[in-house]
Amino acid sequence: LYVGAEMLIRVANKAILNAWGRDESVIGKKLADALPELEEQPFLQLLNEVYQTGVPYIAKEDKVHLTNKGVLQTYYFDFIYKPLKDSNGKVWAILNNATDVTELVNARLKVKESEALFRKMIKEAPVAIGVLRGPNFIIEQGNSAILKIWGKTEDVIGLELLEGLPEIKEQP
């Protein structure tokens, strides 16, 4: 919970303190002083906009760089900056509700890298390779050697096998 235009940290649970790589000594400090690494990132400005406009800010898998144990590290969070208003409708604080999704995002990035490497290996393989997906045999990928054997161009990529190679329809 950040209070006032200065974003004084009023409440911080163990989860956010761990994510920040800080202890309870940051409570009562300005967010900018407690986490100086945020200065070059958009979050302080976003908080200011929420404070000024009273409009919440919601983010999914947003990247943030935080210093943890003296090392600047990359994390990903789903979060909301929710303005809290007094009886006159004036924002007095912002509630930061965040979920650390770093492991999920990193796993997805590793899968993407692995998939890209797999596709590169297929494309550069010295033998004919085609990848067919699903019950309709969608031509997902084919290297130049398989396309040459088929007598086709890359235009068949994304088509069902029988649509891309109609000549094999009567073949077993």
C-alpha cells in the first residue's frame, strides 16, 4: 500500500518484500527511495498517473528489474495499481496487488527458444524432413529437401496434407 503523492510504503507483506529483495525496513519509506532501480522503469510514472487520475492500471506478465541480494534481476508480474479514494473521491493511496509469474514466463520463453531451435534444425537438416500436425496432418514445416521431393514450394505450409499434395489422395 503506497500512501500519498510521495508513494510512502505503508504496508508490504512478506511476498512483496521477498520479490523486492528487501526487508520490513522499507515500510515508511518512499517507494522511489526503497527501490531506486525503479527510477529508470515506467512504474513510478504509472503510479503517479493512477494517483492523479484515479484510474486503475492493470498489467499482465510485465517485466521489472529488481535488485535482489545485490544483483539486478528480471522478474515478471501480473499486477494492478488500484487507487483508494476518500469520501470526497480524492485518491489517498494506491493498493499494489501483484502475482509473481516469473517462472511461468521463463518456462514459456524456454519453450519458444527450444521450438525455434527445433525448427532451425529441421530447416537446415541434410535429409528431407516434414512436420505434420494433428488428425488432418497439417503441414507445419518442411525443409527444402522435402519440398523438392514433393515438387512443392513453401505455399503448402499450413495446408492439410491432402490439400497441399492432392496427388497422394488415392495412395495408401
